[in-house]
Amino acid sequence: MPITTLTSREFNQAVSEAKKAACQGPVFITDRGRPAHVLMSMDFYQRLTGSRPKIADLLFMPGMQDVELEIPRLSDLAQSADLS
């Protein structure tokens, strides 16, 4: 797996190429010659962390975050027991 290293300036000028390189392996982004960030594909990240998709992420529907869900309270579920 190749590791790519880019300066912050190179990264800002070539984001698309950095994303393509991240599909092959991690991309180190440096600030003043020192590694500061790492860009990687989501697949690589999930393999690295062993994480699985969360149910909320799988069920997410774009544009639906503003929909209000009103659930009425049901008051007739519990009834008193007749102990006579």
C-alpha cells in the first residue's frame, strides 16, 4: 500500500488528486514539514478501526432531518386491577 505525502499547499491545490491517492493508501498532509493530518478512504478507516456502520447511518434519509415526528401519548393502556 503506497503512502503519499503532500504539503498543505499541495493538498489545497490538488484535493481531487489527494482523494484518488487516498483510495490506494493513506495520504499524509504536512504543515511546516511535520505530518499534521491523514486522509484515507472510508473503507480503509473502517478496516483500521474495525468499525461497522451504525443503524442510524444506514437509515439516514437526506432532507428528512426537519420532519417532526409526533407520537401521541396513550393513556388507556394500563387499567386498575379489581382485587375484590
